[in-house]
Amino acid sequence: SWTNAKSADLKGLELEYRRSLAAFHPSLQNLTLNLNYAFVDSQVTVPRQALSVVTSTSRPLQGQARHVLNGILEYYYPRWESLVRVLYNFTGRRVSEVGAYGLPDIYEEENGTWDLFLRQQLRLLAPGLEVSLSASNLTDNREKYMQGPRLQRQAKTGRTVSVSFGYALQ
């Protein structure tokens, strides 16, 4: 059953950095770096009368990681109208399920994933036609869920690859 929190406090900081790498060397003219980091300190307070179900009166906000990092390295090749994008996402440890009936909270352990995106304009075939390839979760890391000191479950979500065609009316 769900129990509403009495209160929740979130405090944090988010930093973002975007830069064309041409500033470092002319040969890097079409290379761009984007970084984003968020630090969030969260605290949820649950009323004492809810302790018949919920294990603790104070915990981090469910689903909110303390550390989140995203990185994108992108290369655009204008001669071929091609784009290559490599993405990294890191999510720190976070409450997955709130503990109940005396059992501790279940935490999803920290995890990092790599993705790849490619896009190619096909103007020689038809103006406005493009093809894209997207590959997600390239390293296929194992997701681990801990309940107290014990492994509660683990899973591999697998890799995803997709190809799409687009056409923009001119």
C-alpha cells in the first residue's frame, strides 16, 4: 500500500558544460562535447503512524540518485552530412522500492551505460531523405538490486539496436 510522505527536502546542484573542441585545435572543428552533472541530496519524512507498513520514517526520495552524469561526444562531417554521437549516462545508487514490514529499502546500485547514434543524409537518392542507426546499452551491464547487505535481484536488460528512415518535405 502507498503511504504519502509527511515532507520531502531536495537540495542540489546542476552543472553543464558545452564546448566545440575547435577551441583546442582547428582539426577538431566539427567535434562537440556536452557534459551534465547533477548532485541531489534528498530526504523524505514519513509520519510515525505509517510505520505499521513502512520500515523507516526517513530515507532518500525513491528513484532519485544522489549523482547523475551525462556525457555526449558528437562529430558532424559536413561533406557527407553525417553525424556520429557517443553518449554516456551514469546514475548513482538510488532507492528502487521502499522497505515495508520491517524489511530494508531495496536499492538499485550505481550503473553506467554507453549508447551510439549515427545519422546519414541520403540527398543523392532524394532530397530530405535520411537514415539513422541507434544502439543503446552497448555494454549491457548487469543491474543489481540490494536489500540491506544482500543481493535481492539482478538483471540484464539487453542491448537495443534500431534503424529508421526519415523524409522531410521541402
